Amino acid sequence: MDLHLTEIKNAHLFTEYLMSSGIKLPGSRNDDWEFIDARKDRVMARIKKDEKGIARFFICAALLGRK
């Protein structure tokens, strides 16, 4: 996992962070998904299923509160 990503335990809070940062929401929170900043070639947000199939949510903490 990328070291610059912070796990968010709450799916609704993850969605709020994405919305407040101007990132288009994924179609489903149950599928693997990434948002990559093309200018920095860096993952800014990610949804990844663990070994048990449970979705885990990650976001770049530096992104929070920015638009």
C-alpha cells in the first residue's frame, strides 16, 4: 500500500472527503477503485478489497480540505 495514503474506516466519511475535494465519486464503493492525479502521477484515493472481500478506503491526507 502507498505510504502517503491514510485509511478511512467509515465509507460515508470517505465519500464526504472525496466530495469536499472535488473528486468524482466512484460508481460503487464495493469495487476496487483509484483516483490518480495525472499531474503528479500519484494515487490520491483508493478503494481496495481485503482478503475477506471487505472494502477498505484510503485517501491522501494532504488532499483533505483542498479543492
